[in-house]
Amino acid sequence: MIPNPWDVGSARYLQHLGFPALATTSAGFAFSRGLPDSGEAAVVSRDSNLAYVADIAAAVDLPVSADFMSGYGATPADVAESVRRCVATGVAGLSIEDSTGDPSRPLYDLPVAVERLRAARQAIDRSGEDVLLTARAECYHVGHPDPLPESVRRLRAYVAAGADVLFAPGPDTPDEIEALVAAVTPRPLNLLVVRDLGLHVDEIAALGVRRISVGGALALAAWTGFVRAARTLKSEGSFAGLAQLVPYAEINGLFSAALPLRQAPEPAGRPRAHEGLGAANLERRRSHE
């Protein structure tokens, strides 16, 4: 289970709860900046995302995987340069999507998507860092007319291109989930859960899923409480939306207790171990593919 913080405070609270790893969220970050969640670099720039990723990675003592959109590059060489910079933030993993951001052709043609992923793989390998590469097939998200078989086709190609973890956000039925797990085995599948599917974490794991993330859902949970309280205050003049708040002292005390540790010098060469990212014992075997 890898939750997705949208800022340093939420990241540190999730570490406090005992989660083994974290992943960033493009939606949560964009909303915190008053921006829409968009694949366009002009909306959330590469530099802005890199700064956010670096802040989260530095704020916690956990492996962090970066939601790195489509790799911020028009060409495979551009993707490789963006990935090099992402690795330099200290992440233990990063994901690359195959969506173009262009509604008229929302997915990269598969050969192009594979070349972009290979460029990301090579950039990671050249860095010498132990960083997991997650490949995302966005077929469900872009409204592909036949998303399951197209996701299977793409994820299998991404395995061959060197992806460590596979991810097709959108499916929410046991049959679909099991089909995707079978398509990429023995590589791990990441499942995105952004609403109550009626399945417990243990039941999802029983389907063969080895990693679960929640994308922008926790950020939306925070926005939900804020929006409801603000609307009630404005429309009714009522403070009912402020009932049952988490106590100020609890949150302030958590961050106060951690402050001396955060002010201490950072130890040199902090490991990036990706245990908790769902592939701790993964054998990549790229030399045989």
C-alpha cells in the first residue's frame, strides 16, 4: 500500500502512520497550486514537478516514487534527460505514462511509447542508481474503446522494454484486475484505487496485485472536508463544518516532535532502497530480454 501525499506535511503524516513507501500525485500537487491536473508541461512544468518530488523525497525517511507524467519530453532523448533529473532528486522510483495530452490522439503509438520507455530505462541505468521504473498504460483514462486488451498489449511491450512495475489506472473489477496481473507476471502490477471498490487491501492482494496506490484520492479527501466546511460557513453562516476536527495539538505536536530531527544534518549517501515499492526482490533480468 503506497499512499500519495500532495505536500510535505501530508508526507510526514503518512510516514508517522507507518506506511512503508510513498508516491507523489500530479493531481494533488496541481490542486495545491490552484492548477488543473494536466499532462501539459505548460500547466505544471517539469521544474515545478521536480521541485515537488525533491521536497517529498527529502521530507521523509521512506522510498518515494515520482508520478512523472509522460516524461516531460517530445523525443526519447528529451525523456531521458528529464528522467536523469528526476533520479537526481533522490527518488527510489518513477513512472512514465504513454498519454500524449492531445485529445485527437491521446496515446503514443506503441512503437513510440516503447522507445520513450527504453530511453527512460537507459537513463536510469546510466545513473547507477537503484531506481524502479513504472510503465503506465493510460488506455482507461483516455477513453480507449477497448481498454483492457489494449492495456494488456501495451503492458507486455513495456515489460520487454525494461519496466520494473506495470500500471494501467482505471480497471476496478476483479476479472479485469486478474487479467492484468496475469499479463505482466512475474512483474508486479500497481493498482490505482480512488474510490471504495468494495474490496479490502487483503482481497486486492489475493487477486495478485503487489502494489496499490491512491493517486489524488487523499488530496480529494482533504479538499472534501475543506469545501464542505467553507460552503456551510458561506451559505448558512454555520460553523457546523468545523465540528470533529483533528485537534490542533495533535498535528502541531507531531511536527514539533520531528523538528529537531529535520534540523539535523542529512547523512551522506542515504540509501534509496525501494523496499515497500512492491518489487524489493525483483529480478529484472533485462540482459535476457
